[in-house]
Amino acid sequence: MALLLAIESSCDETAVAIVRGNKGSATEVLASEVSSQIELHREHGGVVPELASRNHSLRLPALVSKAIADAGVRMEEIDAFAATSGPGLASSLLIGSTAAKGMACAAGRPFLGINHLEGHLLSPFLGRTEVPPHLALIVSGGHTLLIDVEAAGCYRKLGSTRDDAAGEAFDKVGKMIGLPYPGGPEIEKVARGGDPAAYSFPRSMLHDPHLDFSFSGLKTAVLYTLQRECDHLRVPDLAASFQQAVVDTLVGKTMRALGSSGRRVLGLSGGVSMNSALRSAFETACRGSGVELAVAPPALCTDNAAMIAFAALLRHLDGSTTPLSEDIHPNLPLV
Ligand code: KG4
Ligand code: ZN
């Protein structure tokens, strides 16, 4: 059994987790602390990098102590330390990565730098004994990615967004209609009282043969509708129609990718996978196609350190380490 402590600080959540696991056994999350900075950034309508990094460094020490206490372990028992090394905000990544390297160095244990997107991708399988071959859809604030997964660490990109990420589209549309940051969960709430067929919005590139996505045309269509409807605007209808257009596009392309890849398992991850309209559309589509849908529990969908710890644990068990001289990579691709 190996014990691993990981830090996530790529954007506006400061998170520390401790996991325990071994090859062939399900990984246990002994502690998972997430300190969200959303309230701090909300008044600015989005993430302010300087505020984010300052708060990561202020909050990390207490979060590490709390994780150690909650897990009921001693620092000397931790076998390896990990941190998100990218993609993300440089000044934020630097805080988590430097802290994890410092702890690894002091304890004389290995350090692992982890790709944030790999953390998301693996999160639906955290409680399982293995990561099966599958198709992965990562839908977060910064990324929309379709990945063919042969095994953990063995990835092939099938498609990605050509402009805005799905979560970014939610956030920008939320801002347009005056909802607080981040727009995704707010749009979901407002959309509950609306008619998803009220406004006709584009499902961009849905029928194109490639597997890339585009959400900027949808965002512009929402803007034109806002300008045209003015006083007649029905916000719940607009939110529901926008959400439905995103859901149809994501589900349509993903089910097509599943058909052509032949994979029988779909792993859905990232902050947007919290969206219940998206989850239920995927549940229906997967049931109809005999595909198993694997979605992480809500606490593992938005940014957290347990997913980073899990990705790091799999690498640690394979004997992999990252040199302490390795820098952070704000634009790190997954593949
Ligand atoms: O994965 P995540 O926490 O951070 C990134 O790696 O980007 O994803 C954050 C994104 C935000 O854009 C947020 O609006 C979106 O996930 N999100 C949602 C919901 N909850 C979070 N989007 C739609 N519906 C939700 N319920
Ligand atoms: Zn994320």
C-alpha cells in the first residue's frame, strides 16, 4: 500500500488530498480538502490571477495540516508528494508545485508533477480497481476534449474545442444574462424553470465528420437573442435553450465517437459534468447504446486534489517520478 499527498492549485480552488492504494485494489480517499475562492473572485466577474495565487499560499499550510489530521496519518508515512504542474495559471500552479516539492525534499520522498486534465480524465474511475479502456469526455472551464483511452497514461486525442470550452460558454452566457460567476451552476438553476425548445440555437459542427467542437457561434446567437428580445426576454427559457444546445452538441458528437471507436465505456469528467441535464442526457443515450457511463461523484467533478492524487498514485506505483528541477507548464497539453 502506498500513501500519497497531492496539491491542486491550478486555478481558484486550493485543494489537498491524501489517498492510499495499491495495484489492483481500489484507491481510498483518506482526506480531500477543497477551499474555494469563488466568493473572492465573484465581485470581479472572473478569476483574478494575483488574488488566486496569494490566497493559495495563505490557505495551503492549514489545508495540509487538516488533510494529515483527517487522514489520521503522520507526515513521515507519506510515500510520495504530487502537485498539478499544468495546465493552469502560472502563478497559481507555482504555489502548489513549490509546496509539494518542498515537502518531498524535506521528507526525502519522490515528487510527481501531474497534468490537471489527466486528473479529471481518471476521476470517474477513482473507486475502481482498474481504469478500463474507454472514451473520455472532459468538459471543464478551460477544456472540451474527447480522448480515446487505451489504459491509464495511454491517450489519443479525437477532438477538442476550436474556440470556447463548454464551461467557458456557460460562464460567458451567465455573465451576459447577469448571473454571478461561475455561470455554469447558475444557468442550470435558472434553466429548471424554462423551456429548452423556446429559443432555437445552433448545434455548431454537430454533423461535420470531425470530432471537434465549437461554442462561440452559440454564444453569439445568445447575444443576438438578448439584444433582439430586450424587454420580452424570458431568462429561464433562454438559459434552458442554451443549456440544451450545449447538451445536444456534446452528447451527439460523443455518441458518434463511441460508435466509431467501438469503446463500450464512457468516462465523463470536469466541472460541466455536474450539470444534471447533461448527465441525464448521457444516461439515456448510453442506456440506449449499451454503453456503460462512468461519472465521478459531484465532489470529484469540479477541481479537487483527490483526482490529482489518484493520477499520481497510478504513476508512483509504476515507478515514475518527476525531477524537482522540472518547471510548471501553464499550457501543458494532455496529448
Ligand atoms: O473542472 P472545473 O472545476 O475547472 C476547470 O478545470 O476549468 O470546471 C469549472 C467549470 C466552470 O466553467 C463552471 O461554470 C462549470 O465547470 N460548471 C458547470 C456546472 N458546475 C460547474 N457547468 C454547467 N452546469 C453545472 N452545474
Ligand atoms: Zn479542472
